[in-house]
Amino acid sequence: MRTTFRFILVAITLGCSAATLAQTENSPAASVTSDSIPVESPALSEEQMLEIYGWMAGMRAGLSRLGLTETEMAAFLRGIEAAGAGKNWEVNIATAGPAISQMVQAKFDAYMAAEKAKQMAIAENFWQTLRETPGVTQLPSGLAYKITEPGTGPKPAPVDTVIAHYTGRLIDGTVFDSSQGGGPFETQLNRVIPGWTEGLGLIGAGGKITLYIPASLGYGDAGTDNIPPGATLIFEVELLKVIPAPAP
């Protein structure tokens, strides 16, 4: 699915706030991004807060996904400085806007395609090795798993609610998400990525499982702020409790 990239950073900078930056990703838990900055942060100077404010706006706008060169980034920053100075551009935005959108979209698409190709190349070798790993089972859907503890009691159905601790990693070992340091994660099982829905249905309460999730069962070609497009995900999950759905 092609992602439409909206890139009016000045508007985002003027309008964004911690409240409006809340994510609605289909994630096992909230992604570790600027949205996750604790309220009880150390005292910051105004300069530090403005720097963080700018970083948040850039992250939210997807600036890192344009693959800008140093020259292109310098041009972009000149525009930000002009906005900060209240300068008006001698250009018809209604006329120039579509061309700018097309240019930015092209850069975004090129970056995403290159990142996906890189992830798929890494994943090919990873999955080949994984298929030969003792104790790992791969299902027809593409999901692979290794059960450390099967758990007890009934296994959760998609409509059931689960409470779990987890750590999510990329193939290179980068941790992109974790419930550690906070309370366990609670969700209805059919409201997360398909790899979780299928994988956690294999164990009962008290069970532990490692899930190897292909991009098609994770975040696909879009990825997230901290998950590249086409990325294979590795989740280590401990299922603490299963709450059956109310009877219809």
C-alpha cells in the first residue's frame, strides 16, 4: 500500500504538542519515540526544550525518511530559519505546492524502497538459517516460533484479552519496543499485529515464546518511526494471563 507523505513542517511545528503527537500504530505497545518521553523529565532550559520541540516535529514529519543530502538538508534548514524570522516567500504556494509535494513524495518513496530492499536482503539469510535451527517451527502463514514454556490452561482466542511482558528486536539485535520498565502490556489479541495474534494463540498463561515475524505479519512495507519497511521482527513474550472474552 502506497503511503501518502504529507510534509508541511512549518504547520506541524506550529501546531504540534505532546498531546497531538500520540501514536495510533497497530503495535503490541506504544513505540519508543518522542511520545514516550516521561512527564517527570529533568529540568530543561528553554533552549533545550526548543531543540526537543524541533526534533519532535522533524520525527513526526518523517524527515529521516527523505534521505536528504547535506546540500538538501541545508536548503531545508534555510526555509525553517526563514519561517522563524517571519519571512514571506515571493512564490505562489497554490502553484508551487503540488510540485513540492511530488518532489517530496518521490524522495520518500525512493528512500522506503531502498530500505525495504536492504531489509529483505538481510531477512533472506536470516530466515534460511532459522529454518535449520532446532526447536524452531515455521507455520504456513510465514510465522516462526520457539516455545520455551508452554504455559497452562486454555490458549487465548483472538477475541480474548492477554496480559504479557515482551521485548521486540530487529534482526540486528536493536530493541525497538519493550514492556520492561513499566507495567505489563494488556490488549485484546486481535488488535495487534497478525504475528502476535497468531503466535500468542500457541501458549497458555505462564508460557514463554519467541516469535519470528515476517514483515507481512508485522508492519509491512510501511514500517514505523523505529521499524524499517520490510523488517523481520523478533519478539520474546511471556504470557502472564488470559482473560476470556465475555460470552455473546
